[in-house]
Amino acid sequence: MDADNLTGAQAPLADRKERPLARVQTLPWLLFILVVALCAWLAWEAFGPQETGDPLGTSLVAFEKQNRLTVFSAQLAPVVAAEDSRLMGLVKSRQVAVIPSRVDYTLDLSKMNRNRLDWNAETKTLGVLLPPLTVGKPNLDEARAQYLREGIWISRDAQDKLSRNNTRLAERQALEQAANPILMNMARGAAKDAIRQNLAIPLQVAGFGDVEVTVRFEGEPAPEAAAE
């Protein structure tokens, strides 16, 4: 075999050896480029400009998660008395009752819309106008009620009537006590704190930073008017 044939036979073998070597040398560069691109993307996500969206829309989404929010509960103990008279007034009885009660104060967040929100981009302040608080129906714990009955003879019918009357009186008295200005102010304060927390955190997560949330109820003056 002459030298030319030998050279021609060895040439394909050399090419086959060089191709795998070229692929091996290229792979580290590809990995390096991918790592650089990944680092650049992470840096852009962390420090680059971001679209924070609509603060009012973010706030309304937070409200939609809970249409009715219980902001405060008052534990009450109405003391009521009822009387019963039978047999032409010859048989009289009286029952005094202390019935523990719980009254919940709630906000109807389904009434919240954009008209109740005001966003100031310069000061990063969100103003919120809340609907009036709703005082719920008293929840009477008659299992823990204490009774004092007076009368020579109290029939089963008379006792049932006294208990029903005391229940109605306790519900009415609990509602009156729940409407006390002191309790109402405490409930409004708790509602404002709850709304601030429910809105400040979602806005911060959405990228708006430290946002000040001012909350007031219908009929209350705006913060600017109050300051004046």
C-alpha cells in the first residue's frame, strides 16, 4: 500500500476523533452561557423594574376572599325578670334569669367597591371608607343560664312561659347593651385594625412597599378634615 492510500485511510479516522473532542470542548461553554443567562434573569426579577399593577384591584381581591368579616365579639350577661299570673290572679310566679350572651359585630365586605377606596401614589396611602357595622343577633347560652323562681306553686306551663319571656327579654337587652357607645367604639377600632392588616400585607406582597392604610366609617370625617 502506497503512502497516498495510507494517508487517505487515516484521514477519516482523524476526523472522527476530532468531532467528539470538539463537542466535549463546546459543552462547558454552553453550560457557562446558560448559567450567565439564568443569573441575569434572576437579577432582573430581583432588581429590575416591575409592574405592580392596580392597588385598588389588589385591595378588592383581598376583600373578595371574605364577604362578611367578624371584627369583634362582646360577652354579655343580661339580667331579666318575667311574671306569670293564673287562676284569676290567685297564683302568681316570678322568674329572674341571668343568661350569658355573645354578640358579634361584622362588616359586610360585599359592599366594598372602587368608590370606597382612594389611592395616593405619591404618599403611598390607601384610604378606605367602610360601611356601617352590623350587630348580629345575640347568641344566648341558656345551658349556662341561672334562674331564680318565686311562687307558691309553679306549673310546667307557667315555667315554660316564664322561660320564653325571659329569653325574649334577654335578646332585647343584649342588643341594647351591644349598641352601647363604648362597645361600638371598641368594635369600630377592632374593625379598622383588621382592615389595615388585611390590606397592608397583600399590597406589600404585590410590590407596593410600605403602604399606609387609613380607615374610616361612613359619617366619620376624612383624615385631612379631622386634622384641621
